[in-house]
Amino acid sequence: MKRSRQTEDESVLHEINKASDAIRKKYKLLQERKHATDKPLNDMWKPVMTPLKKWVDQEKAQSSDDQTDDPGSSVQHVRKSFTPKQ
């Protein structure tokens, strides 16, 4: 009786190890596939994305500068006088 329980436990552990290895392999394949598709896309869009990222960073810096100048107001309004042309 004790022997069969031990072999049953060993077979369960063996199945768990097989499943664990299969999961690791699948995860590694998915990571490699993701890397294989991300790199060409990044290379293709780099000429577009680099200037956009710089522009976004500049806008963020300007908005944080504006907020530090006037912490009570998040939006600054500019008034210009209007004189109609005659």
C-alpha cells in the first residue's frame, strides 16, 4: 500500500515537472517572438517616433514650468487687445 502511494506521488511530481518545463518553453518562445516582431517595427517607426517623443518631452517640460510659475492656476490665459481694421 505504501509503495503504491509513493509511486503515485512520484508520477504526480513527474507530471508537474513536465508541465512546468512546457510552460517555460512556451514563455521563452513567446518572448522571442515578441522581440522578433518589436525590433523591425521599432526600426521602421524610429524616424517618426523620435521627433514626436522629443516634442512630447518639450511640451511636458513647458507645462511643468508653467505650473511652477503659477501653482494656483493650471491654465494660463493670455488677453490681447483687439482693434478692428478700418
